[in-house]
Amino acid sequence: MLDLFTIFSKGGIVLWCFQSTSQIFTPTVNALIRSVILQERTGVNSYEHESLRLQYKLDNEFELIFVVAYQKILQLSYVDKFLNDIHLEFRDKFKNQLNNSDWFYNYKFIDDFKYILTNAEQWGKQQAKLPKQMRTFDESFKSKKTVASMIERKDDKDNNKKQQQGKKKKPNAGSDEVPAKIQEILKENNDVNSNVNNEEDMGDDPLAINRIKLAQRFNSQKKKPEKQKSPKEEKAGKKPRVWDLGGTNKDLPNLERTRDKISDTPVSVQANTALVGQMKGAIRDLEVESDSEDEINNKTAAMSNNNKSQANKSSGGMFSMFKGLVGNKSLTQENLDPVLEKMKDHLIMKNVAADISMSLCNSVRAKLEGKVLGTFESVASTVKNTLTDSLVQILSPKRRVDILRDAYEAKKNGRPYVMSFCGVNGVGKSTNLAKICFWLIENNFRVLIAACDTFRAGAVEQLRTHMRHLNALHPPEKHGNVTMVELYEKGYGKDAAGIAAEAIRHARDTRIDIVLIDTAGRMQDNEPLMRALAKLIKVNQPDLVLFVGEALVGNEAVDQLVKFNRALEDYSNSENPRTIDGIVLTKFDTIDDKVGAAISMTYITGQPIVFVGTGQTYTDLKTLNAKAVVHALMK
């Protein structure tokens, strides 16, 4: 059943290996190491690569990794038990060699391996025959709710009480209770009131007759207001609003103030020359306010010198919770769970998506469980460093995105470098496209903006305004009478993929260096628009596909990126579909230290954050400083 089982150290040395087929598993194991272990995604103990599913277990005391590979079409319920049993057996049998780091020892383990595998398979067959048990609370969906969803509000309690009271007051068919409205009518009628007060003396029949009469009287009173409506009120309809400064179609020529028409002469734009020259070369890193390393070390030293009560006051930050961990023994799941629970709540408060927070905490647990630590200071520093390293590793790009270098390379090959921008409505695609365009012309690249947002009213006019401002900052006179920024547009209601193809062809013919494709904003659930986006990317094959997202969102960022990537894969109808290559994170100046969206977006896609928008001007464009963002997240 198992195609591969291997044990190797975190340094890459294979200690023992078993293969049941002649297939080469090196690319699969390398993909696991590259995509999961090195990217700090060890919170989930399974990974799929091509037709194989890999399950793994970490041993942090001896820094070992146990990996099982089998065909993913198989449902093997015994793999987790098998990994745990073989992990304990290997540790106990070769403990002396592992303590001495004798990696090249001849580990004779085949007999033990077959025995444990046979027992695990038999256990799996027995479990399959047993009736299915109910899930525990920890395994249920309710236990994984976010903090906000678990908060009980006063309005919800009041509504529930009202509903329960309404159900209790509802009379049954055979009950002797009288509705409240009928009781009010009974009070008005003395005769009926006396009959109701003397219910015990009367029989059932007179009481039922009185109730029927009261119900008829109540219905007749209910119908009277409808008959008393005046005919004038029924005929009165909705009257048109009359504006104080209203007008007719004849007044349109006088009210027209647009000077941005194609037929009009170019409007002179006053350039802010103070912006020129600020963005030559590489973009500067983002600066996030956070505690420096010295301040963090001072806080840790203060905790060790003071007593427990003083430490609570002086430590500050989320790491004051690590007091509960006990040193001089190996960390267990019971030690780590309270700390990781608080850590998860802290990450959610900093705008990290709930699912991502849980995965990060599971990854930290997998890295720390089983480690033997000494003093409390080592526990605090180890937990802090583990989480910090994990977050920095996640934010660090798997591949380098150097747009200037790639643009120079494309220019040498005689073709334009093409960048496409996509995202949901209102996140700032056109504005940040203009910022990137300004950075490119600051580095002496000619840019063509393709207006492929043929849906939103004013999208083309917005790009035309940016084009005029950018050309005013870098006039043709300073560049040998060459226009640095041009706009390629065909109006509204046209096919965006066709406009982009024509723009790329025009850039190639006129030797323009870079093409920036602006697309329409679309929600991730809008199938027709997502099909149109997948068509645009498949037909034109841009060099870089950038997703523009807001730094304000939390859980929504995960949903947007997952569905954008899924739509690009499903609707492209190709074996190797193009997906998102990078992220532009906008409105970063509005979130203070709640920088969790950066973690969520990078974790879910594995793609780097290429640009960060920090303001309204053309120079408000930065690159992500992973360490600064993590320090702000851990405050």
C-alpha cells in the first residue's frame, strides 16, 4: 500500500528508506521540503504532489523528519497511527546514535518496519468494521469559530427571550387562555368581563360561545379602518421631485464642464516638480513602527530580574504569557496549548485570517513539541524566535521579483514587458498602476497604459488624467521629444482581451518598453467577469500578473485570493494555467499595526508582496520589509 517511507534529518541526510516501487521519489520529497518545511507550513501534516499524498511527522528533539508517500486515490486510515508507532520505535532503538549525531550509522530497521506496518494495517481493517463514532467537540466546526463569532451580544439575548416568551404565550387549541388583544376587548364589555371572571362557575359551552362572539367583534373592528380610507388618499400617487437648480435637456450644453474629451485640445497640467527624482532606482522598504531588538531584549531582561508580579507589569506585549511554561523539561502539547491559544487570538486581533492563525499556531507547535529547554528565559526566547522566524519566512518571497531587471532583459530582446493588474472593486488598481508607472518613467522606461476597464464609467478618463500628469512631470523635451507615457483605449463596452492584444502589438511596433494592463474590478464570485479575466491572461500571456488587494481586509482576503486563483485555473482550459504572480497591498497607511492581511495573502498563495501603497501621491509606493511587519504584528 505504501510507495515510500523515509527518515531523514533536517540537514538533508537520509538515515533510512523503504520503497515498494521503482518510481523515483526525489522530486516529490524535494517539493515537500521546498513548499512545506522551508515555508513554515508544517501545521498540516499532509501534502499532495502530482498523484501522491505525503504525510510526515517531525521529531524536534533529534531534528528528524518521517515521511510516508502513497497514491492519493487510496484512503488509508492507519497512516497516522503508523507514523506515531514507527517514530517511537526508531527513537527508542537508535537513541544512543541519535544523541551522538551519528547520522551515517547502519540503521537496520527493516524487520521492525514490516512488523509495525502489519500491525497498523490490521488496526485499520478493524477500525473500518467498527461503527462510525461521533466527532468530538475539538473536531467539530463549532470549536473552530473565530473570537468575534463567539461573543454574545445583548441584542441577541433580548431577541431570544422575546421569541421564547412568544412561544410560551401562544395558546393551544384546547387551552383556556385568552389572547391579549381579546382581553382588552373583554375589559370594555362588562357583561363579557363578568362571564370571563366567573369561568369556574360557567360551563365549557357558554365560554366557547363568548369567545366566538368576541373573535367576530374583534374582526369587525379590524375591518373598519380599511373602509374609512378617503378616496383622495388612494388616488394620490408619487410626485416627481422638483430641484431648486433643475433644468431640461436644452440646458445640457451650458452645464457641460468636461474638458477631458479626445477632440478637445490638450489641457495644460501644472506639475509638482518636487516629486521628480524621488523614485530612481529600487523602491525603498516600508517602515513600520515597532519595538527595536534592544527594547525587546531589555523587556526580557527585566522579566528575569524582577519577581513574577513585577514581570507582569514591565514585560508588555504578547510574550508576557510565556511565564506559564516550565523549564528544565521537554515541551509537550499540554504546555504549548494555552500559549498558542492566546497567540491565535492575538493574531486574529491583528487582522490575520482565523484559518491562517490556526495554521500558524499548529506550525509553531510542530516545531517546538519535544524540544528540551532549560530556563524560563530560553523558553520565552525560543517561542518568540520560532514564531518570528516562521512569519519572516512566510513573508519572504520564494522567488525574486525584479521588475527593472526583467524589463531591461525584455527590452534587449526587442519586446515589451507586460504587467496585468486584477482585483475586486474599489481597491485602487488604477491609482497604484499610476504610481508604478511613475516609478518606471523615473527609471527611463517608456510606458503604454492599456485601458482594458471597459465597464466602469470614468475608468478611461481617470487613466487619461494620470497620463497627462505623468507626462507633465516628465515632459517630452527632457527625453528627446519622446512621450514617456501613452494611453491605448478603445472606449467602453469592448472586449478587454482584444484591447490588451492590440496594445501589446502597438507597443512592439512603436518600441515602447513596458505595457501596464488595467482591468475592471470584479467580485470573486462573478463567473462571467472571471471568465473574461482568465481569457485576457491566457490570450496575452503577461510577464507578471499582480493581484491588488486592500490591507484593511482579514478573512475576506483569503476568499478573494483563493477564488481568483481557482477561476484562473478553471477557466483557462490549459494544462499549465497562469495564476497570480504577486500582490500589491494598498491602503497600508490606514491600518496602524494591524498588518495581518499581509500574512494572510502571502500564506494562502505563496506569492510575494511586490508593492505596498502607503498614500495618495505618486511617490507613496514601497516594498515590503518582512522583519518590520513581523515586529509590528508581534507588538
